[in-house]
Amino acid sequence: MRCRNVGNLGSSVEMRMVKTQAGKSSHAIVLFDGVCNLCDASVNFIIDRDPDAYFQFASQQSPAGQALLRKHGLAGDEPQTIVLISNGRPYVRSEAALRIARHLRGWPRLLSLAIVIPWFVRDMAYDFIARNRYRWFGRIDACRMPSPAIASRFLK
């Protein structure tokens, strides 16, 4: 397994995030499984519904993704969950997915209302899908190479 959308990290990946006057970041980072077809489709889904480019992306297998996972104590050999890093805090599993949905345009924003469902119930459903994602949706041999139009949204 290899990632083609890699580059050097510089001193800190999160330094690329622009800060607003209130001290909160104007971007959040989505770390995804770069060889999962469902994850790849999810990234495309997010990009299509995020016209303000609030989200930036990195595969968990890339050096940037690995550095962020280690920084937040989430490093592992095999990606098991989507990770959202927002305002310096990591969110995983259903919490990450629902926080992402909250920032999307259109009907997907309504999915964020599922936050009222207890986390352990949401995470059971999330884990069931995560365990079966390769079998249902397949794998790819290498991480995605973003088109030039969206390459700036992927961490290098």
C-alpha cells in the first residue's frame, strides 16, 4: 500500500490552518483511509457540498496524516475510523461524521441531527459499516491523487 499524494510536512501540518480573529481555525482537517473506496467517495461527497472549502484532507497513510494521528494519540497500523480535527481537537467515528455533516450544504446537513442519538448506538452502526467497508465497497491500491482543481485542499 502506498500513497501518492504525499509531500514534506515542514514544521507543522496544522500551521497551514488559517486562524480567525476569534482564535478558532477557519478550516478543519478530515483524515480518511486512503485505500477505501467508501472513504474516497465520502471525500468527494464532502468536497461537492463544501463550497467554502472549510475542510482540508489527508489520507491516514500519508506522512501528514500519520503525523496528525500521532500528535492526537490516534496512530495505528490500519485505519478503522474517519478522523476530524477541528479547533485542535480530534473527533472519531460517528461524532466525526456528524460534525462534518453539520458544515455541509443541502440535505446532508440534516444528518447532523442524529447527534441526539446516544453515542454508543451511533458508534455501533458506524463500526458495523467500518468493519464491512472493504468487502462491500472494495479497496484501491494507492491513495487518491486529487485533481488540480482541488489539490490545494489536501495536506502535503
